Amino acid sequence: MHKDVEKILVTEEQINSAVKRIADSVNRDLNGEPLLVVAILKGSTPFAMDLIKKLTMPVELDFMQVSSYGKSTSSSGFINLKKDLEQDITGKNVLIVEDIIDSGNTLFKIKKLLEHRDAKSVRICTMLDKPSRRVVDVSVDYVGYEIPDEFAVGYGLDYDELYRNLPYIGVLKKSAYQK
Ligand code: IMP
Ligand code: MG
């Protein structure tokens, strides 16, 4: 285990089984129809890259990046679009891939933005969900794991841009925040 990690919340094996479970559901629900996978930069990239390898329909991949103003361990309601999609999504089935849903602000804004572009369908999947922190209601179609109200790092999730490369999801020691 990394020296800054206090405990593991989701092991590598549990991540792999969630990826498989979600991919199976998406394959079943889309029933062979083409899918545009939209990975939300940067945190969702390990999850999105694992997921697309298990999808069986024709898949396109694109990216969006948003940033929220405010403190580093929670998002505010103000979402700034830093990078938009490179294509028109009219008539397409879209799957938004997120690392974690916390207050719900980020996914709420992204979903609204895409719905106004006349996609055929917009689905959301997230590896982690912290339901106890929800501020705005946003319906998520596929969830890897629900976790308690703790700040998670690893498998794409960062603290101050670090720890995204951990193959599991864990909680940092207090000393790691003081650096
Ligand atoms: P929301 O807008 O509050 O739902 O937050 C979503 C975004 O905040 C995620 O995409 C993450 O970038 C970040 N975030 C929320 N909780 C955590 C966490 O526990 N660890 C790392 N990043 C988090
Ligand atoms: Mg993120």
C-alpha cells in the first residue's frame, strides 16, 4: 500500500468486477446500438479506458472537462466548461463516465448541457457514489460502489493532482494533507 494511504475503500479486484458488471449492463441496455462514451477529464480516465474495452457495440470516445470554483475537497455550484466535445451529438446514444458523484453539481450541469443538444439518449455511469453528500438530485444509471462521506483517492481520483495512478481507491492519512 502507498505510504500516504490510511485504508483501502475499493480494492483492485472490486474495481474490476464493477467495470465488468457495468459493461454487461450497458451492453444489454444498448442492445448493439452505437454509443458515444464521454469521459469527464481527468478523474474518470482509468475507469473509462477499462470500461470501453468491455463494450461490444460500435463505440466512439470523446472528452469533456469542467472545473468548479471553490475549495479543493468539495465542488461549488459554479461549473466552468474547460473543454467541450469535438462533435455534434444529435441523435446519438451518449454515456457519460464519471469517477465520483458527490454533491451532484458537476453531473447535473453536464447532463443538462448535453440534453439540450438533442442526443437520442444520455446515460450516466460513475465508479463511486457518495449519496450522503448529494445537494442536487441527479439520476445515475450505473454505479460501481457507494462509499461513505470520506475523501477518496486513486483510480483517477486525486488530491492536489496526486494519487490518480493508484490501482485501488483509498483514503489518505491526515499527514498527507499537511504537505
Ligand atoms: P460534485 O460536483 O460535488 O458531484 O463532485 C464531482 C467532482 O468532485 C468529481 O468529479 C471529483 O473530481 C471531485 N470529487 C468529489 N469527491 C471526491 C473525492 O472523494 N475524491 C476526489 N475527488 C472528489
Ligand atoms: Mg472529476
